[in-house]
Amino acid sequence: MNEFEFIKNIKKKYRLDLIGDDCAILPKDPNSDLLISSDLLVEDIDFRLDWTSPEMLGHKALAVSLSDIAAMGGTPEWALLSIGIPESLWSSKFLDRFYDGWHELAKHHDVKLAGGDISRTPNKLVIDSTVGGSVETGSAIVRSGARVGDSIYVTGPLGGAAAALRLLNQGERIGAGSKDVLLKKQVAPEARVAIGKQLRESGAVTAMIDLSDGVSSDLMHLCRASNVGAVIVANELPFEADVMEVAGSVDAMLDIVLNGGEDFELLFTAPQEKISTLNLTDVFRIGEVTGTVGVIELERDGKRELLPPGGYRHF
């Protein structure tokens, strides 16, 4: 059983109706809904300290949760940050620098730190990030609204974070070469909050999700929630300029783009005619929603093949 099956089981067992999208949606006031997202980052699972600086890790800890707010078309407003830290880091300047990076990104999005907790761990750093935001009542974009015939879009090039991870595993580090822009896709990603709000306000989008696990996995989450299928066109997939160089072959490049994860772009569905009138930049059509429920296909060189959900899994 992987983590997604575990979540599905506890949702059913305990009738957890608020779980299933990038954020929980709760009533806030007559005019708005409350959005809440929580993310856990564990040293040597989600990051390595020799890959990044404390400032960039603080940035990423907030960015991954901001991305969930973006996927609902919401506005982030406040955050809770809890940290389990080993004594070796506690006795250094690590936390000061970590909070500097966190607050620099928070200031950009006008997010206020409202609380949290600090505890000691035996030897690994653990970060628990919670972000709250708001959206007009009933207007949050969920995963369950995709319709057959909708086009599938992403908000930017794909594969950068996964290609950067390969370079990091090979010993590449920020500041040591010419790949800093690519490496920051992994160690200091950007959340697409502004375009998420723009897409919601357009009224054109039927479903949306952020790309944290990978296109193949996250699209499957959306398809299952919407009771639809999808076809992705390989030749229409946008990718970072350096991804092919890192991959070394077309097949490896496709694997990185489809299954790599942590791009934190937004994947959404909408009628093509509505999106074409919005004049959005850096939005790419990559496929179409189909009626083959729970089945995703990859169209390549005029042929279609099944595209199983890939990407990173904790279990």
C-alpha cells in the first residue's frame, strides 16, 4: 500500500469529506472560504543539507505549501511553521538563516507567520509547514470538475526540478557551475500563486492541481476525482532547455518530464476556446480529457500507449 492508497482508505473509513484536494476548504465568513494546506519535509527524504543553503531551504519549505493554495486559485495569508531540529544545527546559525529565507518569500506573498513549534530530534531536520489562505465563497478550483472534451494545460516548462535532482545526485552544486538556474528549480522552487488566481478569476478552468508528484501521478489524481480519463501528446509537452542535455535521450527526457515531480507548475483543464481568449503567456496545451475513466494514454508518433502513474512515492 502506498501513501495515496492509505489516504483513500482513511477517507473512506472515517468519512473524511474535507480531504481530496490540494487544500481543505472550510467556511470562513459570508463572502469567503478558508483554504488550509500542510506539508512535511524530512531531511534526506525531501532535501539534503549539502545540496542547499538554510535560506533556500526556508524558501522551499514555504513555497511547497503556497503551491497548494495556488492550485485552488486562492490568496495565501498566514502560516504555521513547526521544526524538529538536531542539537548540532540548533547550536549554529542555521535557524536564523532558515527563517531569513522563509520570511523573504513570505514578504513577497504578504504571508504572516502566525505560530508553530520547535522541538529537538535525534539527528535529522524535520519541517512541518501549514499555510492558510482565502478565496471567494464557492469559487475554489477543485480536482473534480474536469469534463470530457476539455483541454489539459500546464503553466510552464516541465522537468526542471527532476533534472536538477539528477545533477545534485551527481555532485553538482549551486555556485559551482553554469546550471544554477536549473538547480534552483529543485532547491528553491516558485509557487504559481498569481496565475492560479488569474485562472480562477477567468471562470474558464474546470479542475486544477499542482505538479508536486509528477504529471502522470497528479493527472491521475485529477482524473479519478473527476471520473474521466486523459490523453497526453508527447510532442506538446514543454520542457526546460537543459532537461534534454541532462537526460541524454528522448525516452529519458520524457520520463523526467512525465514522472519527475516537484515542478510546482499548475496543471488544469478547461475548454480550449475559453483559454485561447485569455492571451495567457507560458501556458501550454498538452492533451485532452477523455471518457475512458481512470485511464491516461500517451500519444507519441501517431500511436497511443497506456501511461501509468509514476513519480516519487514514499512507500
